[in-house]
Amino acid sequence: MDKGIAISFIISTYNWPEALELSLHSISHQTILPSEIIIADDGSDKRTETVIQKFASQTSIPVFHMWHEDNGFRKAIILNKAIQKARYDYIIQIDGDIIVDKHFIEDHLNAMEEGCFIRGTRANLSASMSTDILAKKKISFNHKIKLIAKQMPNALRLPLSIASLCTRKEQSGKKVKGCNMSFWRKDLLAVNGYNSLLQGWGHEDEELSWRLVNNGISKKIIKFSAIAYHIYHKQLPRTQEPSHCIILQRIIQEKTTWTNEGITSKITPL
């Protein structure tokens, strides 16, 4: 595996600058740094811009802020703009409420493989610990970490020789979360990226994953590596989930690979 490959690192965010600040600093402490960082901002206010500008002034990594007007949950649209902006062949993607272990990029590169996209896991921090780390601006944790029940395996990083034994491939797009994924950019372009019709919370990452699988790209599941800590927050409204599930089922049944409302789309926001 060539660890010298250039990486475009995409972070999606919306109006939580305190969490984004920790996420960005965790990226700057990686054993292998990305070649660029692209923030896919779904309409945050000026507080987020201030955090990004401050971080950009303190790092040698090129930082790009992709933003559009706040008109509801339109994460798929802004992620497509970030993918368009990406200059490099391999993309690693997280959400702005994720703090990554210092080996995160290294682990994704170890798992990187032609014909595959990577699906990692996340360790959900408890509400009390999330409050503490936001107040103290912590990006590294010890054995006293507090997680939501049964999450400890997701916070355990094992040596590559052991973790690789738990790696498996599936021809399925299910159980995917965009907070810990990586792709070949060419594979995302081949299916036209995210489906911009999925506006509102729910399944935009899974819908994309199914189209990748339908197009011959395997989902590669990694465990005990690429550790990602999820800062606790209340669940977002899920009013659009039923309609998104209908779209998702159609993608699965019809083995669809392409969305007309993706990276090249000129969709008018709802």
C-alpha cells in the first residue's frame, strides 16, 4: 500500500462550531496528514466560518469552506459540492461532530483497495463526557472514556495484523454511516455522488452505498481501526425518513447505479 497517496478529507457540518473545532484539531494531529481539508457546510452561521478561518491560519494543510444558504437539511447537496472541489484521487469523509484517533487516516490508507469503499464504525461518547470534552477541548482519551452502552469495541484500536482479520467485504449498502467512510473519487463520480432529492435527515449515505455496490464496488467493513468518537447530541427530526426509505428500496430493487440529481444535477431546492 502506497501511503504517499494524496488525500482529500471532507467534513460535513451544520451550526456546531465547538464540535467542528475539535474535529479539525484531531485531523491536524494525524500520523499521516491529508493533502487538503474540505468543509461541507450545510448553511451554518458566521461562528463556523470564524472557526474555519482560525484553523486555516494555524495549519499548512489547504482548507476549503464549501457553503450554501441554510434552507433545511441539504447535506447531500453540499457534500456533492465538496466532492466536486476535491482535487485528489482518494476521499476520506467524516461528520463535524466526530473526533478521530491520531491513526485514523493511516488506518483508512491501510484498508484502501481498488474496487472497494470503506465503512468504519464510531464510538458514541456519553452526554456527560461530551460536555466535558467540549468544555476542555480534548481530542485524546484514556481508559476512562465514557461511551453509550456496548460501544467499547468501537473505541478499541488493535494492531493491523489482528484488526485485518476482522475486515470483511459485503455486496450490500446497508448499515452505513457517512461519519466514517472513504472512497475512490472516480467511484463517486461514476454513480454521480449523493442523491440530492434526499433532503431532510435519513439514509443519504446508505442510498449512495447501494448505488456503489450496484455498480460493482464492494463495501469493505473495518473494525478495531480508524477509531472515530461521536460527540453526543440530540437526534435530529426524522420527518422525511419514510419518503427516503421508499427511494432507498427502489434503488435496491432496481439495482440503480446513477442518480440524475447528483453531482452534475441542477436541482432546485425544495
